[in-house]
Amino acid sequence: MENSNNNKKIKKAILVLEDGTQYEADHFGAPTSSSGEVVFNTAMTGYPESITDPSYKGQILTYTYPIIGNYGIPSSSSEEYLSEFYESDRIQVSGLIISYYSNRPYHWNMNQSLSNWLYENGIPGLYGVDTRFIAKKLRKSGGSMLGKILMKNEDLPFYDPNQDNLSEKVSIHEKIMYGNGKYKILLVDFGLKNNILRCLLRRDCSIIRVPWNYDFTKEEYDGLVLSNGPGNPNIYKKPIHYIRIALKKEQPIFGICLGNQLLGIAAGGDTYKLKYAHRSHNQPVFSLKTGKSFITSQNHGYVLDTRNLSIEWKIFFKNLNDETCEGIIHNDKPFFSVQFHPEASSGPQDTEFLFDVFIDSIKKSKYN
């Protein structure tokens, strides 16, 4: 059932982009204004996972798939601090823009509607606009634009999340332990998705999850994982320093998304903002090591510039759409990273085997 606040006649709201373009639309979710970076995602499913993905912190998410909300929102049941169906413990987006809102959702596992969920968490949503047209406009402007969702008689300044340390807002603040497995993993949380934890726990791991700015250089571990996260990678000077120290050791390192970018910077590379960001479930990547191609889930606006990468490294994966770097691997040591999401959630699980590659590298390092 819809919340009584949402059963009333839907009021109009406005999406305002930084170039002055305005779109009037119907409003659902929380009756509040919001500001952030407007980005788009072309995925057909997985909106609860995406909306709770910390990589979307500070962003107003636009879905190009026309019908959103049709299977509602599952419960937030959790075990060992891990929500079973969400990728973090809260909604991370600053707003949601969709074409058609399905106000009669149904699913066997549904706990509430999307509108109720947004309402309870103070997040505004808009529907009744041509989101594919908005996506085309965003593509012409580098894949994103600053924007704001405004209720009647309200206004807000534009907000650029790329100027902020967003990991500080989404990372944990104290060390957390998970599992009691054979392999001791140090996991640096820059805004990680819960499924990274699930993938490691299924592989007999004990996990030490630490905050984004934690000095892990004196910790003992079998393997180091650098998580995904939001924002501009060049802001994170302190963890880049710690990663450079870790690169002098022999313990395996696995970077994911933002973790890939930070590892690349620590290895001498740089990053730049993509003209066309990758936010979808159908990004094709090619492994230069095996010659195989995979369909991947992605969510990033920045990418590695490998031109100044140390000669000790080489490109691991590349994107088949735009030829950008999708991962790097060390020539000799057990260090590698990927720009896409091998943990998926949501999206294809074709590359989850990379967690097995990481564990295998730990076995070789630990027992040889």
C-alpha cells in the first residue's frame, strides 16, 4: 500500500540543470528539495541496490529504463551488520528521476513501495519526464551536470560533490570484523558495496574492515582489498600514501572501481573525468591477459590515465566501447585492480571469478 502522504494528488516539482534548463515533472517520495550531480544509469533492474550504492553519494540518479518501482522495495533484514538486499545501510542518492513510476508494485519479497521508501528517508523523486532525452543532454555535457530538484517556492544552490571528500561521509568510522575464515583480508572502506563483503565471506575469509583514512600499513593481513567509493579519486591523498607503502610488500592487493583508480595513482598513473560516464549493466570489457570478453556492471565517472604508469604495470582490462582502461595488473607481484564491479549487485555476475583469482594469489603467497 502507498503511504497516505503519497495517496494525495501528486504535486509538481522542477528539475533545474546548471545550464538553466528546467523540466517540470510529477513528484513522488519526500516533498523536499535536493541538489547534486545529475547522472544517468541505463540498467533495467536493480534499483534498490543502486540507490543504496555509496558510489552514488551526492548524485541525483536518472534512470533511462522507462518503468521503475514495479517490484517495490524488499525489507532491510540484516545479518552481522549486513543488509541482505541493500548495498549499504541507507539510501545514498540525493534524488531520483524516472520516466514512469509504477504505483501498484508487486513482488513476493516486497516490503514497501519505492515512493514510501524515499519518503521515509527524506529523498525526493520526479517522474513524468523524458529521461532518455535528459540522458542525451547529459552525454553532450560530459555525462553529468549539476542540478537540483525543487519543490514549489523553494530553492537551493547548486552542489558539486566532486569537490568534497565523499568517502568521509559514507565510510565507517571504526574498525569492524566479519567472519572467521582461513584468509585474513584487510578491506579499506571508501564507500564499499555490501556484496564485496558477501563475496569474500563466501570464500572462507576473515575480514577487517577499516575506514577510508585508516593507517593500515602496520596491520597484518593475507590480502588487501581497496573498495569502490564515490567522488574524485585525487582528493584521497592519505590512502594513496598508504597504498604506496603497501606496494613495497608482497601481500596480494585487489582494487575495485575507486580502489582501481587509487591503486593506479599510487603506481604512478593519474585519472581524468570521462566524457561519457559508465553507469550500466552492459559494459563490455576485454581481458588483455586471457583474450576473453565479459559483460560488466559499472558505475564511475572517472577513469585511469595509464600514460605515466610505472613500467612494472600493464593494462589488465580495457573497455570495448571507448578503449579506456578497465583494470591494471603488476608484472611480477600479486597486485591487480578492475574499474568495473565483479561483485555486481546489481548486474551480471560474469566477473565474480576475480575474487577467486585474488584468493588463489593469497594461497600462493601464503603457502609457497
